[in-house]
Amino acid sequence: SLAGISVPAGSASAPPKIVVAVGASAKCGEFVSAEWQVCGVTVATDDVYVNLDLPPATSISASVAVSRVTSPTNAARVTPVSLPTSTTVSVQVGFETGATADFSGDSRVTISVMSAASCAVMSSPFVVAIVDHASCVSVSLLVEYAEAELSTTLTIPVVYLSHLYVKATPYPAYVGSTNVEAVHMLHQIDCTGYYQHALVGAYAVLSDATTTAVTSRATFHSSDPAKVVVNSLTRLAGTSVGSVLVLASWASTSSEAYTLEVTEVPVIVSSLTLKFAGGVSDTLSGVAGRTEGVRVRVRFSDGTEFTNMLTLVDWIPVGVLLAFSSSAPSALSVSAAGVMTLLGNHYEQVAVTATSVCDAEMTGSKSVAANLSPAAGDVDVGNLLGVQFEQIGDTLMVRVRLNANGLLKNFQIDVVIDDSVVRAASCGRGAGWTDGEFQCGINDPFETVSVIGNNANSAATGVLEVAVFYLTVNAGAQMQISATLRELVQFVDGVQVRVTEQAIVAGDGVALVRETSGRRRLAELQVAHARSSSAALSRAGSARRLEAVSSATIVQNVYTDWVMASDCDAKNDVLGDLDGDSSFSSYDVFA
């Protein structure tokens, strides 16, 4: 046996190991004895040679986890500066072999305060603590490993609060506003009679020249609240002309006085920029009555700005500084408070304009498309985004969307166009109606496009594109496009709901059609010929003459008639009336 070596009992799965204790010295010899027993009887014994090779220590180093500390009685310890008042010392020892070992907490290492003994104490063998009311700028420690005759020194900076100062910046904040020169003047805002506001901050400067913002834990005071009042903890609101002193308090410390003056000298509106935060692709869409505020950025002659006059400036009524107008108020109105209301579709983009009340020449404008979306049970005709109808070359592509708030089973939609301006060229199934029966009739009569769908097993619901048709331009005009929902059958919560003969809202609008050529097109001549050749044919209604549609388009002027089976009974003397409502519609197919 040997002092410094122990062999704890092992097991079959964990054989015994030799453990070298702290303080062991290098030796070689038979220091471990092994004994084999069977049923309590010693069968064999042997001595084991152990070479305890402990290389000599050659170096020592020490460090702390923090870069600086402060006194427990100094404000630098307070949040958010939060400097520690003590720290733990870590010690590393290097050996001749190049290996290192952590000697933190090792009893063979001693640590003592070398300098500023009245500034710090060792609160435990490896923890140094700064004392109350300390004034030293640093603490030096002596770290010793006497057994190896090794030592090192360690210096820890001690810092304190130097002073507290206040700085004001523009309010509301904008990109770069915190970097501007401190605000010492609150101007009148143009001709409004209202004054600028500022955002105040408090900053702690430490003895090592570092600065920390302590605004979140500071309180602010105005020497004359009748001139400048502190609102919302950190906002300085100018209320009347004059000078005040602003002070901050933090951690039982008062700041230097900050001078702030309220003046009638105005800052002038220098630019107005409009944005529509909720719009997509500069489109205000939704059901009739949807509202959205205009986002107006107001810049002033002193370089400050309101990034959003409507939402960020709560002390100046919008109408005191800005007036709003719309180029199409029947489709898109704008209130005095800058709130847009969507009322209808418009054939071109609507210009929304903001004008400075103080200078009628100072304006800002932004164009937006007013485009209605279908409410439940309504039909939308035209584009989803942008203006409702957009001509490309000599063609108008018209999409038909139906908003089903249940399971859509059957529909018939008649879209009315001006056949003196355009002609229907083709029609096809929409991406939202891929299954079931589909028919689309064009040019019978020429001013109507009839879209019919039927699928008793349909599970389609929501806003569905049920058809797409194409119009060829023959003349330039502002063309009214309207539609009627002849039939709509859907199941809502398992109950059949039927709507008939309903004028649509979202799809009603005007297309701005541009004439692309003064020459009569071949397509127009073909349609005129089809009109004259079919004049003698008897029609019971547009639903009885539909153009056969495959999965994509139809060739114009080719017609097919619905054929009623010989065993069907007509009711009320109306051919095809199977449900007894005295009309022949898509519902008779569903019935």
C-alpha cells in the first residue's frame, strides 16, 4: 500500500481501478496486493507493481469569468448595467509533458489580495468580492501553488457610475432618428398650432468611459409641465412656447439637466408619400364596404418625418394637417381621417391623393385598383387583382368566380356584354370546377355568355373559378359588363339551399375597351354571318342553346341544343320544366 493510492472495490462488469489522490508523489513498487477467494477461502495472492509517474508542474495561470466588477454600494450594480460585485477565480496548472489540469478549488492553491486590500476581500478561497464604498480602480490578486513553487498575478478592473445624462430624439421614431443630433427644439408643425414631440432616453456613463442605456428603468421629469409634459414615460410633448429642463432619475442618481425649448417657428411639410399597407399588388379588394387606412409618410423641412400619419401621430387630428380625395369616389371613397372605403369596381386605377392643409400645392398621390371580391353566394367576373378587366392586344380574358359557402352542386350564370364592342370568341371550364357537367354558351344571343355546371357529388366549396371566356375587341368604348345568377344550388350543413334570379354585385363593372384597329376583323364577319344565318331559329331562352364545351375552349358559332328525353314530362306547358317553377334552367337538370 502507498499513501495517495486507493483501489475501490469493483465488480464483474466494472473491474477495480487504481485511483490517485490529490497530493500523491511519484514512486514505483509493489503497492497493490491482489487476492483471489473461492467460497471465502483464499486460493491465490499476488503483488502488483505500480509506477506512479507524476510529471512536475511547470506553469500556472489564472482568470475570471467577468471583465470588470463594481462595489455593492455603487449604481453600476443596478439593472440594466448589472455589473457583478464579486467573481470566481479559475486556475490552470501546466506540466512538463505539455498537459494541463484544472486546479480551481484545489486546496494546494492559495489566492490573496495583493494591492487595494481595503477594496476587496477573498469571500471564499477562490472568490474575490469588492467591499462597500470601494474606490479603487482595480484589484490585483496573487495566485500561488506553493508545492510546485509556482505563482502568478491577476488584475481585475473595478468601475463605477460616472454620470447620468439625457438625450432627446425625434418622435415618432423613424429609420436613422436615433442617430440624429440631440433634439433641443420642439417646433410648431406647419400651420397646425400643434408642436413636435420627442423621445427621451437616459444613459449611464461608467468610469471606464463605456455607456449603457438605462431608459427602461429611469423616470423623467419636466421642470414646467405646462410647456413640456412627459407622456407614456418617455415621450416629451410640447404644449406651449417656452424653455424647460428635463431630468432623469435612475438608481438613486439624478442626471444632468437637459434643456428643451418649444417654439412657434414652424417646420414645413416638404413631401407626402402614400402607401397601402394592406393592399396586394396595389389592389384594394374585398366585399363592398371594406375599409383600410391610407399610410401617409410626411416629411418636414428639418429632416424629421412621420412614417405613418394615421397610426403613429396620436396628438394631431389627421384633418388638421392633411386633406384626402379620390379620383373615383363612387368606387373608392376616402374620409377626412384618411380611411378608404371600397364601394365598387372601377375600370381604371383610382388616384388617392393627400394634400397639405397648409399648402394646397403640396400633394402626394398613389394609384390603387378598386376590385370587389364576391361575398358568400355572389359571383365575381374579371381579374382577382388589379383592375377588374384588362385588355391584352385585342382580347379580354374574363374569369368567372363563384363564392360557395356550402357544397356547390349546380349553377347557371348569365354574363351580359355589349356585342357592338366585343364578341365572345371561346369559353372553357375554370380551374375550380374540374369535375361534373359543364356547358358554356356564347353568341346565342350575341350579348350573353351562359355558364352552367352540375355535379350532385361535388364537394367543392369556397371561392371557385368556374369558367374562363375570351372576348375579341371590335370597337373602343367603356363597356358595361353585368351578370345574373340564374341558379345556385348548394348544400349548407346538409340542407339544400337554392337561389334564383339574383343580380350579382362583385362582378358588376365596366371594361375600358380600346380599339386596336379600324379594320373589320375576320372574326367579326364570321359572327355577323352566324347572326344572320341563325335569325330564323326559334329559341326558348339562352339556356336552351349552349355551346358544347370540352375541357378547354369552344369553337365559336358552333351550337348544340339540349335534347329532352322522350319520356320527360313538361310542366306548366314549359318545355324542359321538370321542377314546376315555370322556367327551364340548370336546376331542371339537377332535379
